[in-house]
Amino acid sequence: MSASVTTPDAFGDVPARRRLASSGDLFRRLLRRPDGLIGVVILVTFGLLAVGPDLLVGPLQTAVTAVGPRLSPPSAAFPLGTDELGRSLVNLTAHATRISMVIGLLATAITVGIGALLGIVSGYVGGRTDAAIMRVADFFLVIPTFVLAIILTSIIRDLAGSGAREVFGIRFGLIAIVVVIGITSWSSTARIIRSQTLSLKERAFVDRARAVGAGNLHIMRRHILPNVINLIVANAVLVFAGAVLTETTLSFVGLGDPFQPSWGQLLDASREVGAPSLGAWWYFVPPGLCIVVVVFAFTLVGGALDDLLNPKRRQRR
Amino acid sequence: MSGHYVARRFATAAFTIVLIVLINFVLFRAMPGSPERVLARNPNVTPELLAQTRARWGFDKPLFPDQFVRYVAATAQLDLGYTFRGRPVADVLAQRIWPTVLLFGLGEAIAIVVGLALGAYSGWRRGGPIDLVGNGVSLLLYSTPYFLLGMALLLIFATGLGWFPTFGMSTTGATFANPVDWLIDVLRHLALPLTTVSLGLIGQYAIVMRSSIIETLSEDYITTARAMGLRDGRVLRRHALPNAMLPTVTLVAINLGYVVAGAITVEVVFNWPGLGTLTVDALASRDYGVLQGVFLLLSVAVVLANLAADLVYGLFDPRVRA
């Protein structure tokens, strides 16, 4: 964001001075709230775990490298027990953290990217473009996107094959999930960004930019975008929570990848061997708790950011 | 409620349904190799049946307008094609819809009553013990995938305590002396999945209702009502609740589409023989005809529910004009 101040561009410094709240300031205020602090601490912890599961628990165990007894309860050697192949649940859950978090991150990037782009264009351009984009957004908001996501994921895999290609260390079959989450969940982001853009484009600095000859693209990129970036970040946090939940659910209905297990894939595997009926709680409680804690933390942080950015609600607290 | 408002709501609903049919057509017909993909994977398709289906769907004709028109006409007549086993998709859907309606309808009803009451009370007594506990629990429930909740309940109450059966809608192979015994059997099977669906939804509804009540309480007319010396209970029931309910109605309806995902997974956990298990089984065998039918059915149901919610909203909120 400092880039806009340092560029020699004639209009570059205008949004920097007019920015409604700086991101650093926002983050400091977030950490001063108990819900924000707790959420951030949890997320940093899981973030670190996601970066280097190999360092902590060794490489992902497979049917070949599994050493434990089958489906055994927690013991000294296996603190969280083992699965039906004798793999340690500590190992599996740690590696699943990486997969779930990376998929969540990629899906969030796509969702928020599409949503922010369409939201800014919709709000700024207005007229028929706006009406058309918002119609489509409403469509995705209303229909059961999960069923659509199931169908899209399996069609993409049928068409493109799920071979061993990898993107960002994620196998192609899972990348299909990432893309599908992005396609089906951008509409709430677009709506939020659009309404903020609608109010921004009436501000004096936009008129001023236009008066000195700035084009629409330039205004959207250099004047509107910097002013909605905080809103985008706050929304991205909530989108991440949703993306983790959606990925988990898609994996649970059988769209996960056993070679790159996410939390949802572990839960699906545990259901398939009948863990709840066998009383094998250690199989699904660790990945399950991870999901709940991470989604909870994202919801806390997202809610806190929302409060800080929404002056109407801030006043009333 | 003006006629214009009603007409617009109907137009939006119709537009959405048209889009859904269009998506179904594009995904299952217009994508490269789609019809062959659907048919060729099916071991039960004989060459004769293949030829017959091709002729019926008009695969020898161009995609547009011939195939498209045929597709729309067939869908309008509820001809949704055939499953892998050769049964009409519409029949299978009709058979599987009732367990889902039972589970999901009851779950929604319980969740709306309990969730809205909890949310309203929490918002009314903001910062009180019920609010703190209720809001925390709601947030936690909101963060928990439904099926995980279901697995936990299954582990504790069916496997651990043995109070409830672990799967299905009734005891397999059992015969019942009278309908009451049968009903009790079904209810015992229903208990855990129903609890799961209700708990999963209560969190969402309580959160929405709580913030709606808090928003409403800061309005000027509430201050006026208080200044007039009205008792607390009357301010809540006559002034705050009716106004806070309205946005909640819309949110409940919009959330329906999202909630469907949860219903699907809950059915899988408990082997409940509804649309959810049907979807997951169809997914495992890539039975696209069934998936397409489920998508169409659930989408239309959700769109109609939203239409109903919009009309109710218009009926109760005099501010809704255009």
C-alpha cells in the first residue's frame, strides 16, 4: 500500500491520504480485543503447523510405512491412536492440517478475487452491467451451491482427469475442489464490495481524479481498490472459514484424495470404517476438533474485523 | 403489498429456475462428450437402449435449438431421464424425498422455534449469563460441520449408551404387531439425526436473531415506547420482536440453499434413506442422471421457499413497495 505513495503517478498519493483506515492500525486494534487476539493466536498456531508438518511428525505415513497396530486406541507410542492401516493419527492430522489450510487459502484467494473484481466493477460501472452481475450473484446466493459444487467437481475430474499433476503441492483432483469453491461462493463478497464502491464513487476524490482526466480503470484500481482493501481482508477471513467447511464437506461425501488427506478426508475414511459405531473416537475427534477450532477462530477474527470496520455497529457497542 | 412487488418476485423466481435448467443442460449435454459420458459408463445400457435414448434426446440434431428445446420440454414434463439401473430418475426422487422432508422439515421447525427464542432472549438480555453461554455455544455449533456433530452423537448415544439405533429409518426385517410400535421404531431412529439437524441450525438462527434484536433495540421507536412507560415485556413482544423477525425470515430462507449441504451429510452419517444418501451413492457411481435430478429438485424447492418468504415479507412489512 505504500507503493501508491511513492509512485510518481500524479494521482497516486490521493487515495493514500484519503484512505479511511490504515491496515496496520486496524490490525493493532484487532489484537486489543479479546476475541481478535484469541482468534489470531489460534490461526498463527495452525498456520505454523501447516507450514512444516514434516519437521514435527515426519513425512506422511502410507499403508507401506505404517508401523502401528490397526485401529488401536491412544497409547504411549501413538498418543492419538492409529487408523485402520496402522498409521498414527498424530501424523495424519498434522499433514491434513497442511492440506486443509492450503486448499482453504487457495479457494479464498479465488473467491475473494472474483468477488472483489465483480463487486468493484458492478458498483462503479452501474447500469445494466451492475444489474446483470447482481442477478447472477443472487442466483448463486440462493441455489444450493453445494450440490452444484459436487456435480462440477466430478465433471471437471472426468474431463481433465485427476492424474498426478500438482499445483502448489496440491494434486489436481483437489485443485478442482479449489476452483469449484471459488466459482460457487463469490457472491457475498461481491455484494459487500459493491455497496462500499457505490458510496466511494460519490466521494470528492473520485470526482477530482476524473476531473484531471483519470480513466475508469485507473480510478477503480488506484482510488476504489485501496479504499475497499480492508473490507476485502475482513471478508476474506470469513470466506476462509466457509471454504474450510465446504472443502471438509466435499471431502466427506467422497470427493477427497486419500493420497493427500485433508481433515474432511480423514473424517470420511473414519466413517467408512465405521469408527463411530466401533467406538473408535480417536479416529475422528482429532481432525474434527481441528476443523471446529479453526473455523471458530476465523469466525471470531472475521466478526471482530467486521465490528471494527462497520462504524454503525461500533457506535452501538 | 403492491402487485408490482409480487410480479417482480415471481419474475425473479422464474428467472432463477430458467438459469438452473440452463446450467443442467450445459453441464450434462453441451460439455464435450457429455451424453456419451453419461451413457457409456453405464453397464446396464444395451446398444438398443443407447440408440433409443439418442433418438429421444435428439443427439443427431444440433445442440441448439433442437436438443435444448427437447431437453426443456422433457424437464417440464418431469422426464428427468434414467438412473444407472434403468429406473426413471423422477420415480427414485419421489421415493427418496419423503424421509428428507420428514427429517429436514421437523429439524427446521424445531430449530426456528428454539433458535429464534434463544437469539431473541440473548439479544434482549445482552451481556447476561444466557447471552454469554448461548452466544458461545451458537458460535461453536455454527463452526461445527453437521456430520461431525452427528458422528459425535452417534458415538455417545448409540454406540456408547445404546439408547438409539445406529442407522436407517426403521429396524431391518422387523415386523410390527401394530402401527404404534412401528411409529415408535421410526421415532427412535429419527431421534439422533433430528437432534443433529436441529442443533446445527439453532446456532445459525440464534446468531441472526440476536443481532437483529440488538439492531432493532437501538431504533428510536423503542426509545419512544420505553419513554411512554411501557413495561419491558410489552416493548419486547409488541415493538421489538415483530420488527426483528422480518429480516430473519429472509435470512432463514436464503440460508436454506446452504443448509441443504448439511442435510445431505447428516443423512450419510445415519444412513437415513433420503435424498442425501441418494446423492452420495450417485456421486460414488457417477450416476449423473440422479445428480442432475437432485440438483434440479433441491434448487426449485429452495427457490420456491425463497419466493414464499419474500411474499410473506411483503405481506407483513408495509415499507416494501417497489
